Amino acid sequence: MPTQMEKVICVTCPKGCTLEVTREAETILKVEKAGCNRGTRYAQQELTDPRRMVATSVRIRGGLHPLLPVHTSAPFPKPRIRELLEALRRVEVQAPVELNQVILPDALGTGIDIRASRSMAPVHSAD
Ligand code: SF4
């Protein structure tokens, strides 16, 4: 199996080191140009199991606004983000909602919850 070298930008801190990663298939042989040890861990994660925090919104009934901003409780597997967004399009919650309330537990069986990014009070009808 030939070795490959690729560049990966570490986004763990604002320094944004350009890491030079040498790997053979899924095995990382060395990580160079990292400003600290976290760069090595980041490269390993990014090349074998890339994840991202996801922020989006879901529909809310009886709230001050029609949409409630939500976010993942931890970085979510990147290849499944589209599937997650499709699942969240089908979600509708009922006001009131508290900040950080779990809106969708264990999203797609990943163990990662979807939580409210803000609270939202109900709107009381005039009658
Ligand atoms: S390798 Fe270390 S110093 Fe460089 S961006 Fe990543 S966390 Fe920051």
C-alpha cells in the first residue's frame, strides 16, 4: 500500500496550523507542522471520522417565532449531516422551550442530542 501525504488545516484553535499528514490507507504514520499535540489528534479524527458541530432550526408551534434554533450537543459525523438535516425538517416542537432543552435525543442513533439554542416563550392567543 503506497503512503500518501496530505495537508489538513487544524481548526482546534485560532492558530490554524497546516498539518502535513503521512498515512497508509487509514493508518496515520506521522503528523508534522503541528503547533501542539492536539493537532495530531485532530488529524487522526479528521481523516478517519470527520465531525462537525451542526446548527440549524426546527419548526415550533405556538411560539413567539415559527422556527427554533437548535444545535448538536457534540460534533456530529460529517457523512450523516445531510440525513440529520432531513430528519430535523420533520420535527415540530411545542412552545414553551427552555435553552438547551433536548429537542431530539440520540439523533440517528449516534448518542448525540439536538438541543435548543435559545428559550422560546409561548404566544398567548387573545381569546
Ligand atoms: S496544532 Fe495545536 S497550535 Fe496548531 S491549530 Fe491545532 S491546536 Fe492550534
